[in-house]
Amino acid sequence: MEVNKAIDDTRRREIEAEEELRHQVRRRLDVEHGIVAAESAAQGFGKKVLEFFNSTLGMWLLSSVVLTGGAALIQNIQHNHEIEQKNREQLSTHRFEVTHRLDQMEYSLRRAKTVGDAKAAMDGMFKSKFPLSPDLQNKSLGSLYLTMLQLVSGTSDKKSTEVMDFIRRLEEAELALQALPDDKPLDTEQREHLRKLLNSIKNLHLS
């Protein structure tokens, strides 16, 4: 009896092991079948997409999207280029006009003998007698420089503040001249003060 029982136990364990093995094999096959099925579905979808874009309708749709997007991109690039080109031209015109205006004022001031001569030299603060660009003739020096600041990216705030401060001081000096009679001789101190302000503006402008 004991021997038979031992045989039965051994057989039962063998059967259980076989069942477990079959269960593991079946589960692995199910997983592999699912992966294969998923890959097959993905490949089928990709194949259908390729077939669609190879069709007449697909090619027309694809070309329409590409042409529309490409045309919009090219148009945007061209528009930005035109704006940048216009800004560069405007900046160059203003830069030369400011330099020309400062040179005119400095030249006239060197020749000035009376307060009236100095007043005439300082007229360049507000307009140009011989402008390089007629459109800028009646623009003040401060207005010209402010426009330049808007056209230049990354301009130093410190430099901009210094230039505008010298322009303001030059305007104040010009206003002080207006209170004096035109026939009064221009003394050395007045000339030197105006000349230093002009040179300070010019040096910062050209730097």
C-alpha cells in the first residue's frame, strides 16, 4: 500500500509539472502571437498609408500641402528680409545725417565770432541747412538719434543715456545763447563749452 501511494504521489507531481509546463508554453505563445498580430496590424496600416499617398488623390493632397506651406514660408522669409533691408537702409541714412549735421555745426562754430554766429551754428540742433536726405531736413538731432536707437538691436542703455544727456545739455546751451544779443562777441569759454558738447556727442555716435 505504501509503495502504491508513493507511486501515485510521484505520478501526480509529474502530471502537475507537465500541466504547468503546458500552461507556460501556451501563455508564451499567446504573448508572441499578440506581438506578431500588433506588428502585422502596424505594418498593414503603414502599407495602407503608403498606398494612399501613392494614389492620385494622395499625391494631389501631399503636393497641395507642401506647395501651400512652402509658399507661405518663402513669403514670410522674403517679407522679413525686406523689413531688415529697409531698416538697414534707414539706419545708414540716419547715421550719415547725424554725422553730417554734427560736422556742419562744429565747422560753423569754429568760424563763429559773435553770439549770432553761434546761434546760426546751433540751428543744426533742429534742422539741416544742407541735408544728405531731404526727408530728414527738419528732423531735430534728438529725433534722429531716437530713431536710430529703435533701428539698432542690442544698443547699450548706458551709451544711449549718455548721448541723449549730451544732446539735452547742448539744447540748454543753445537756449542760453538765445537770451544774448546777436552782436555780442562770442567768448572763448562759451565756444569751448559748445565744442566739447558737440565732440562728446560725435564720439559716442561714432563709437
